[in-house]
Amino acid sequence: MKNVIQTQLTPDLKTQIDTKIAELEALFQGKLVALDADQRKFYGLINEQNKLFVNKVRDYKANQPQLSAGDVNWDEFENDYQARVFLETRKEKLASLVYQMESTKILHDYDNYNDALDDYAYSQYKKGREVIGFAEKVAELKQFFPRTPKSSTSEDKNKAD
């Protein structure tokens, strides 16, 4: 499988993407927090069951406000709710982009690595033909292929079967 991915990000597109990321970072400046590990443990994540609970309390407030606690700041409750919904949906969109970026990067890495292996094989061939410069190149690249003593691994045993 040669060149499994053909997508190209032009220099202009890369610049546009970097500009948009910088714009997003600027828009969020001072609006987001980064909890440390202890704070994340303390506050935790709201699970699906608890989201349903919050939604049901919100429904009661909207449809039967006389049944809602008077000491809850309902304006703040609604602001928190709307912010959570907004952040969650945007997080999902960004997570999808990140997943696709990671997947695309994996394919580019795969192509690079296999092309590098082809170049190494070519260099070994040229070294064998005693072409000047290739002995040094192969010696330099050989460090990335450490030799380990062969042992009878399960894969070797499967090959014998």
C-alpha cells in the first residue's frame, strides 16, 4: 500500500487554520479554566443520570415554578445550564475534528515511515554497490534498527506450524 493518503494542506490553508485557532484562543481568553488533577477529582464529572436529574429539575422550574426552591439563584442556574450545553456541543465538534486530524496524521506518518524504509533499502543496495556516501548513510540509519538476539517467540512458532 503506497501513499495511503493524498490530502494536502496548502501553505495558505495552514495559515488560515492557524489564524482561526488564534482567534478562538483569543475569544476564550479569560473565559475558560484549567482544573488541576485534584480539582478535577473534587468537582468530578456529571454523569448521564445526573444530567437527566438536572434536566428534570429545570423542567419543573420552567413548568411548575411554585415547586422550585426559593433559595436557588435560578438565573445563575439557567446561565450555568446554557453555558454547559454550549460548551458540550462545541467540545464534541472540536473532538471530532481532533479525531479526524489524528487519523489523518497517522496516515501521513504511515506514508513517511514506509517511504523512509524504501529509502533505507535503496541506501543499503547502493552501499552494496559501493557507491560513495551510502556506507555512511546506512551506518547512521542502522541505529534505528537495533539487532536483538532471535528467540523462539509465539510468532516464530506460528510460522513453523
